[in-house]
Amino acid sequence: MQQSNILFQTVKWDEIDKTIHPGTTGTAWWQTLQFDGLRIRVVEYSPGYLADHWCQKGHIVYCLEGDSTVELETGETYKLNAGMSYIVSDNLSSHRSVTENGVKLLIVDGEFLKHDLNTI
């Protein structure tokens, strides 16, 4: 893994452009900071949002506002409310988000969450 240094900076999230990502139902809006091997996003899901895929990517997710349910492909579900987090490495749990009322999340992912399936 290549390491990059990030100089001190402040982020005015309201000045970061939002990109639109339709779900199976509803819409996601992403505001993204991209560094070498690291992505930091504020993501908002509209009420009635259901992700359009099962995600294999690792994340550190912190719920800023609202609530959502994280569904695992195995059938397990986990409620995520404001102030809660979930953490998973790449390729360890197929997951997707669904929200009835809408949610705003801080999501961090990158090279540091890569997982070698041969080490399980």
C-alpha cells in the first residue's frame, strides 16, 4: 500500500459539489473528497431509498442525521441511527442501505480496508 500525506486543511462541505446516484428507489447525493488511496464522502439518501446493488467495498460509516437500515445479503439487518457507526473491510460482507425517512452519513473508505480473502 502506498502512503500519501495529507496536509492540514478544513473542508466546507456546503461548497463541495453533489453528484447524483439513483438507487433502485430514491436518490443518493454524494459530496466526495478523493485522496490517494482514501475517499471521504458525505452521503445523503432520500426518503424511500434502496441501494441498487450489494456492496462488497469496505467502509467506516458514521450516521450524522436520520436513520437507515443496513441489510446484509445473508438476511441480517442492522438499524443505524444518528451517532452510530458500522465498520467492515472489503469483501467480508455484502451489504446495502435502505432508508424510509432519509439519512445523512459520513463514509470513509480506501486502501486501508482491503482484505485478502486467503487470510480468513
